[in-house]
Amino acid sequence: MKTHRLQIEYDYSFDLYGLVTSVKDYKLAWALNRLLDLRLKKQKDLCYDLPEKERLLIANYQCITAHNQVRLFRNRALGSSALRKPFLLPDIKEYDYVLQITGAMQQLHPQELVRKLLQAPLVQYVKQFDPLTLKFKENLIF
């Protein structure tokens, strides 16, 4: 019997930024709303059921308009987790939050957006990442 394999091509056409900050997720969402004129709202936490019978809960904020989709994720899992890597993206575990931008806001020059994000006194460091270079990029597909 012939075996068929399903091959799926995912779309990674979004900008991805890692943010370093020590503030709570709701406070960062509020600051980004004011700074970038967004309306990030708390969504249901992302839940990943892992093979070790562990659950990974990730804080999730989202703003969808006619031309943009902006999502803010906490990189570290909520609560206390016994997981060895309790991160949404273990590749960039040094970053506290991940900002995913799709749509018209991508037209901003990346350095301009980084400069604007660093204007927020709550943000200590920002770096843009190419999603295709990340090992765990599939965690960003919903």
C-alpha cells in the first residue's frame, strides 16, 4: 500500500519583535495601546497540551482592524510550570514578550518601530526577529 504524506506550507509573513521588560502583561498592553494607537485587548490564554501531560498557558492580547493584526504574547508560561522550557519561543527565552504584526503596520520601517517601542519607559530592549530562523516558529501559527 502506498503511503501519502501531508505537507503543509505555513505563512510566516509577519513581523516579529522580542521585548524585554519586567512589567505585567496588562500594563505593557496598555502602554503599547497609548504609544502605537492600538486597542490590544486580553484574549483567552493560549493553551498548548504537551506530550509530558503538561499544559503551557501563554497570555494573549490582540488588536484586529481592517488593515492590521497585532498580537502580544508573554513568552514565559503563566503560573508555575515544571517544564524544562516553559516558553512560547524557547529560541528567544531572553525576551519577556513577543509582538507579532501583520498587515499595514508592517510598512513601517523596522528601525522606526523599534525606536518608537523604546520610547515607552517600560520597555528596556527590543529586537526584530525573522520568524523563519526560529526553531519553534510553529508555536506562532493559530
